[in-house]
Amino acid sequence: MNRDQKIFETYSLVIGVPAIVVLMYLGVTQMLDRNQRASAADTAEYQAVVTDQLRPYGRVYLPGEEASANEPVVTEAEQVDPVETMMSGPQVYNDACLLCHGAGVGGAPILGDTGQWAARLEQGNDALYRNAIEGYTGESGFMPAKGARMDLSDDEVRAAVDYMIGELSN
Ligand code: HEC
């Protein structure tokens, strides 16, 4: 055995042995890891978790198919009737009468204009209420029933007429 060969063999051992140890270590750890994963996947608990995570969010039922028992039950919200409220005279006026009676559109007697209202007031309030509620066509134009706001109650229209009459004495 010459010297070169001796050096070569020594180096082979110095480099080779640790290399083999490292490779064996890697092989063993990988085997252990695989075993561990396999056994974890076998447990019922693990499977339940995975199944739960893969569960779809919803399901489409075709006509005739029945929803399962744990399906959320959607019930119709209880219909609650709104509380009945009555608008005040000024509110009704602003909402439904101002359009014509504010500036005298279509011959409507203007709010607060005593000259235009004097003859009308002579009829008495009941006639004014009736004409406002039922509507009529007079000498100066057409007054639509309830100012064409059929959602208003008779009392609301009366309140608006009272307000209009009240504005004359101011
Ligand atoms: C589309 C326009 C219009 C609207 C809206 C309107 N009016 Fe009139 N109103 C008239 C006209 C026009 C007359 C006058 C008719 C006539 O005498 O020839 C009149 C007349 C009246 C009179 C006098 C009635 C009489 O016998 O002389 C009263 C009261 C009245 N309106 C109340 C109301 C009230 C209250 C509202 C709102 C709820 C309202 N009007 C909304 C056009 C309107």
C-alpha cells in the first residue's frame, strides 16, 4: 500500500462515515414521520375534524327532496301593524296642499289671502271640509278630492282645512 492510497482511504473514512450516519439519520426520521402521520390519520378524532372542515356550506335540494333535520328552519317574520298616526294640519298642508294653495296653482285660493277666502268661509266649515274631502270643480278651478292624496284620512284633511282657515285670522 503506497502513501497516496493510505491518505485516500483515511479521507474516505473521515468523509464517508459521517455521510453515512447523516443519510441513515434522515432515512429513519422520515420513516418515523410517515408512520406518525399514518397513525394520526387513523384516529376517529382526526377524521372527524377533516370531515367537518370539508363539509360544504350549503346544499341544493331539488323539488321533491326533503331537507334534513339539522337544516336551519327559516320562519316568516311576524308581521306587525304599524302604529296608526295622524298628521297634524300643518304637516298635511305642507305635504299635500302647499303645491297648489301655496302659490294659487290652477286657481287654488292662496293660504292666508283673506280676499280669496272670504266668500268661501261664508259657506261654513262643513262645506269647506266636504269640498276638500270629496273634491269639486268651482268657478276658479278644480280641487281634487283630498288634494289627490287618497292616503290621507278625512280627519287629516279636516285638520289641514282648519289650519288654512286659522291662517286667515293671523
Ligand atoms: C291640484 C291642486 C290642489 C291641491 C293639491 C289642493 N287643492 Fe284645494 N283647491 C284647489 C283649487 C283649484 C280650489 C278652488 C276650486 C274652486 O273653488 O274653483 C281649491 C279649493 C280648496 C278649498 C276651498 C273649498 C271651497 O268650498 O271653497 C279648500 C278648503 C281646499 N281647497 C282645501 C285643500 C286641502 C286641505 C288640500 C290638501 C289636502 C288641498 N286643498 C289641495 C286646488 C288644489
